[in-house]
Amino acid sequence: MTTKTNLLKLLVLLLPLYTLAQTAIVNGVILDESNFPLQAVNVKTQTDGTATNDTGFYEITIPSNTDVTLVYSHVSHKNVTITVNLKNGEVFEFNPVLKTDVDQIETIVLNGKKRKDVQGIVNIDPKTLIKIPGAQAGVENLLKTLPGVSSNNELSTQYSVRGGNFDENLVYVNGIEVYRPFLVRSGQQEGLSFINSDLVQNVDFSAGGFQAKYGDKLSSVLDITYKRPKDFAVAADLSLLGGSLAVESASKDSKFTSITGLRYRDNSLLVQAKETETNYNPVFADVQTFLTYRFTDKFELSFLGNASLNKYDYEPQARQTNFGTLDNPVALLVDYEGQERDKYQTLFGALQASYELNDKVTLGLVASTYHTIEEEHFDISAQYSLGEVNSNIGDEDLGEVEFSEGIGGQLNHGRNDIDALITTIEHKGTANINENEIKWSVKYTNEDIRDRLIEWEVIDSAGFSINAPAGGINQEPYEPDTFPITAFQNARARNNTQINRIQAYLQWSKRSTLGDADVWYNAGVRAHNWQVTDNNISGDNQLVVSPRAQFAIKPDWEKDMLFRLSGGLYYQPPFYRELRDANGTVQPNVKAQKSVHVVLGNDFSFKMNERPFKLSTELYYKNLTDVNPYTVENVRIRYAADNSATAYAYGLDMRLNGEFVPGTESWFSFGYLKTEENINNRGDIARPTDQRLKFAALFQDYVPNLPNFKMYLNLVYNTGLPGGSPSYADKYQYQNRLPDYKRADIGFQFVLVDAKKQFDSGWKKPFKDLSFGFEIFNVFDVQNSITNTWVRDVYSKRQYAIPNYLTPRVFNVRTTMRF
């Protein structure tokens, strides 16, 4: 029985059990006028209530995304009343002081998003993750619509931020750093992101100038929090690309909670729509779980686990790509033999303990293990012909190749295997002392990696073997090649690498006033010590120290304005990929890349047509030294591993978001970036991520007279990246730019059941949410390309760049349901 059939049966069995809760938390410590904790203070909403314990602490769960009034009352003190409106999953701390002689019945409106705005963090509504269409729907799909975030490959979940590459982005789930597979070369091999959108409760993203509590990367932080369920619930999502199932549960006393997600994905719909005819059999599946148990009011234990299996079987058969001009059309015809077999198996587990020492100090301990076994085996032979195309309109042979200008062949071989085990243990702490928040951490990481790299490529043209370009200029068949016959490209290496790391940070935060303005301060420092041992040869013991700071001020102006200034010295000690040079050999003494960040930001919040809007603007500058140069082919990065470059990046990011349509959030983004590097003092040249201009929009709408019929639009326009050049080309002598990337995805959804439309009888009664719809990926059928295939015309000795196109227009149907 197929995996799809099993998944459908499981869905049918679990559907009637579903219910859904979207909540936030308000907590804090209540004091009297002498700053002593007050016990037995009643905290009530319209529907729920609690009381403070003997330390004055309270915690109450409230509905999210709606105004909720809380009343704090005590027999010998005056009441305090506040109104809050929090995002789903937010935790808002409020510490009122109850007085005996002053009436405090006025309403104070508080919004939990202000805390994120101060830190320069973008917060994304988790509901949007599921609704917005995309070839790789989820968190990364939405990130690509933000300014400063770039990706020219809809099949990939990887993204670059403000001139950085894919390896420069931190990803956390519940405060635990997570990783991606090592051997992925193309977007269609990726399958599933680690982040399961069905489990997400909160999404925070920072594109630079982030705090010291976040790790040692140069570009960005994606901080994900998974849900803590309140009741039993089930959610399901089915489409032609696969399906997902999420099950939530909680014990009656709420001490134990669990949420588990299963996903299955099949990219055949997207890959088989491309111009290469293939036998394609992918299996991308995973299961994730997040469990929590609160033993006492002070001690809690949680577990995050993930098991994934990605199998990628690819057998290309034939390809025809037409290119050139209307006057001189050219076609590449390719016949393939052989296949590729890839397999990625990963296991991840993290155990986290949290203990409230008292009402001011919280201590934590985290232990995690990540294990991945990856295989990449391929033998693919390609025989090509390059020819002139019949362009006579009306001719029955229109578009057919009439004359071959060149013929040749190519054989690619690979036997790449990697087995990596990454183990960490970390102590964390938080202390609140007299309005000062202090956070600290000490972390130890051991990385044990065993790697075999065997890759070679043989190319011939008109029956003559073409040697590697380093050997000299090949004039065959007109002049005999005097150099020894070698593979066009050849990389072989065996590595047994161990990396030991010790990391620590200390940071301080405070909210205060400056005149009539509210101000926020944050300052911190990180330290990172590591040593690399490869094949029993140890490198140098290295240490870097990273100071960082943030300052925000909200003037007492009529207009709602917030200004931010952040920056610091950021280091990125090398991970395993950055230690391998172009031949795959580990260089143990690669230094940490270093970057000075300066970010100046402004948020202008306003109302238009009585609806909230915000215009966010950030100017940034990065100065990088000890840069590790690299090349990018599709999504695979190969480093020089020699710290031979310097670089810089600067730009402007703008984002306007708000309720363009009442009740829905949409946004428009603009980004300008310039980034260049200087390799071995040869002069400045565009980096591989030099994405000059970026426009994006995420728009949600509904039909005015039919509000249950909804539309979701995802638009991205990026100017062309440097790339598509031959892999051996010297970028100082030959640099090409890929065409601009233009893409529009649209989704239509008809809602049968939602929170506003419930049924007391009939077949719709069990549902809390039910919708059906369809999606159109690449609405305008734009031919975007990610790389070029280079073939040689033996007659003119010219090389032609044949674009490798991404996905064309594709239709998908989808249904979501919640019980």
C-alpha cells in the first residue's frame, strides 16, 4: 500500500477529533506600594481567572488577536484594569503595582508587538504560513517576500540576507539551533524544511544587528516557537504536492502537552513540468514532536524530536532547450543515460529543562543531538547536439532542429557520502533585577563528521576529450592536444573531522525614559573558542569575541515613531562546509569571517481609513574581513577555505504592511543592495549574492459580496544575480549575470466553515475550519533560470550558455480542514 494511501486513511480516522485554540499568555509579579509581592490577587478576564501565589506571581491564558480586558483586584487595594491584544503564542509580561489611595480603573491598551519592534524583529502571523501559495510553502516562502531576503529558486528553502549566503543564517526552534542537510546540490532535492508550519506558534526574523543571545553567524536569525496546546485538536492539509497532519493534546490538569506533525511531500508535479523529461521518484517525509511536562510551578521539562527521510531517485531521459534570438534560433538536444540516487536520513532530539529559582531568576539546561547520514550517488551520461532551428512560420517542421553545429558528450560520476553527529549541551539563565534584564549562556558543541567526496566529469566534443581548462587552451580537433588526458573536473577527498566548540554570552537589557521619550538599551558580548582536527591532525586553537549593542527611542510625538540603532562586531567561525576547499580537502586553520554591522531603523505607525499600517525602513552597512570566497551552483556552495578576501555590503530595506483589506494583513517590500569583494587584492568585484533590486508583495483579499471566497497573492521580482558562468572561469576576467527573477503565485480559497460560520447539524458540524481551493504557481509562465549549461561548438570554438530553466506554470488543488 502506498504512503499516500496510508496517510489518507490516517486523516480519515483522525478528522472527527479536531478542535483548535489560538491563545497568548500574560504573566508577571504583582507588588504593593512598598514593592512587596502581593498574594491572593485576583486576575480575571471576561471568561477566565486566576490568583497570585505567595511570591506574587501569576499567569493567565487569553485569546489571541482580540482585545481582552484583565482586571487585577485585591480586598485592600484599588483595582487595575488593562486591555491587551496579543499575537498567537505571545507571552506578555505585566507587573502592576496595586495602591491603596489611588483609583486605577482607567484602561491601558498594550500591544505585545512593541517589544519586537524595539529589537528590529519582524513578527509573522503563523496563520499566514499556511495560506500563502508557493512551490515550497511555509516559513521560508514568506521570508522571501521580506526586504533584504533574496532567493532565485522557488524549489529551494534556502535564502540569502543582505549580501550573505545560505550558510550565514541562524535557525532556532524553541531556542535550539537546527541544521540542514550537507550534500544538497539543487532545490528539487531538498524536499522538506525542518520547520513544520502546522506546529508553529510564533515566527520572529531579524535581518541584521541582532542581539548577543543569538549565535555566531553573519547575516540573519529566524527564531521559531512551537505551540503549547490547550486541548485536543487535529489539523490536516492535502494537495497534489503531498499532505500534512498535526495532532495536539493536553492533559486535564494542563501539566502535559504534546503536538506531533507528520508530513509527506512529492515534488513530481513541479519537476516533471520542467523541460527535461525524467523518471522522477522522490519521497520526502518526516515526523516531529514537541512534548512538555510541568512538574511544579517552577520546574518544566520539554522534548523536541524530529526524524526525516528524503529519497531522491532521478533518471533523466531527454531534453530540448530553445534559445538564441528570433533571427538566429538555436536548440540544444540532449539524450541521457544513467541515474542519480540520493538519500538523506536525519534524526534530531533535544531535551530542555527550565527551573524558576525565584520570581527574578530562571535557569535552563539544554542537551541536543543531530545525526545525519547522507548518500549522493550518480552516473549520468549525456550526448548532445547543438543545431539551427527551423523558424519558418507555417512550416510543418517549425521548431525542429535542421542542422547540427556541434555534437558532444558528458559523463558525470559521483560517490559522495557523509555521516555527521553534532552534540551540544548548554546552560542558560535569565535574571530580572531592578528593571534590568540579564541573560547568559555557556554552551559546548562536539561535531564529529566522516566524509567521502568522489566527483569527476569527462567532456568530449566531436569525439575529442576536453581537458581541464588549467591545462591550456584546447584547439581540438584542429590541433592535437599535447597535454595528458585528464578529467575536465576531478575532486577526491576523505575526511574524518572533529570540531570542539565552547560558546558563551552575557547580555543586559533595560527599558527607561529620556525626558519624555521611552528608551530601550541592550548590550552584550559573545565568545567562541574552537579547534578543528582532521585525520588526526589538529589545527590552531582559535578564539573570537563579539560585542553587540542596540538602542531604541520612542519620542513623545504626535506621530507614532520609533527609531533604532544597532550593530557590533560579528564573527562566523567555520562550519564543516566552510572548512572544505574546492577539492573537498579540509583546511583546519580556516579563520572566522568577521563583519562590522551598523543598522539604523525607523518604524512609522499610522492609521488609514481607521485601519493600522506601519512603514519600516532600515539602512545598513557591513564591512567584512577574513572573507572565505565561494562559488554557488544552484544551491551548492563551494569555498576556497583560505580567508583570502575582504568585502562590504550596504543597502536600504523598506516594508509597508497593514490592513489594506479589513481584517487581513498584507505588505509591500523594497530592497536595494550592493555587495562586492576583493580577492587577493585584485580589486572589488560583485559577490555571488549581489542582488541589486528587490520588489515583493504579499496580498490577501476577498470578494466583497462573497467574503468566503478569498485570494492570496505572492509576488517577487529580483534583479539578476552574478552567476551562470562556467565553473572554471576566472570571475575577474569573465562574469555573467543571470536574467531577472520574476514570479507570481496565486491561490484561491473557498471557505465552507470558519470561526464566523459554524454549523449545529449536518455533515459540516464536526468542522471548525474547512476550505477548498486551487493554486497557480508562476502565473505568467516566466522562464526563470538558475544556472547555465555550457556546450562547445566545435566549428567556431565558441561556447554557448544554455539556460537551465526553473518551473513553468503549474496548477495545484488543495484542501485544509480543522476539527
